[in-house]
Amino acid sequence: MRYRIGEAPGQAATSFDQGIFTSMTVLSLVIGIGFIFAGLRSGHHWMTFWGSGLTLSSIGYLVYVMFFL
């Protein structure tokens, strides 16, 4: 593979930092809460279950990031 002069192989790709993952987790938390309310209103139990799992996993990840990283 060829690189330009002065360009290292690691510089070509964009790097993901913790802020991107945290913002995706917050978005997942909002979507999960929305799934819970939509599932309870419409009577679709699978949507409530899915939203609960998404919400709990998002909260768990945010707690892990805040206290252990």
C-alpha cells in the first residue's frame, strides 16, 4: 500500500473517541424509553421488552463509563 510523503498509516482513518460512544448511548437511552412508552400504549409487549433491555443496557454502560473509566 502506498502512502503520501509524511503520512503515517494510522493517520488516514478517523478515530472514534469516547464522546461518540457516549452520545450513541444517550440516543439509545432515549429510543429505549420511547419504545417502552409506545409498547405500553399500543399493547405490544415485545416493544416494551425490547425498550426495557435497550434502556437498561444504556444505563449500565453510562454507569460503567462514569465510574470505571
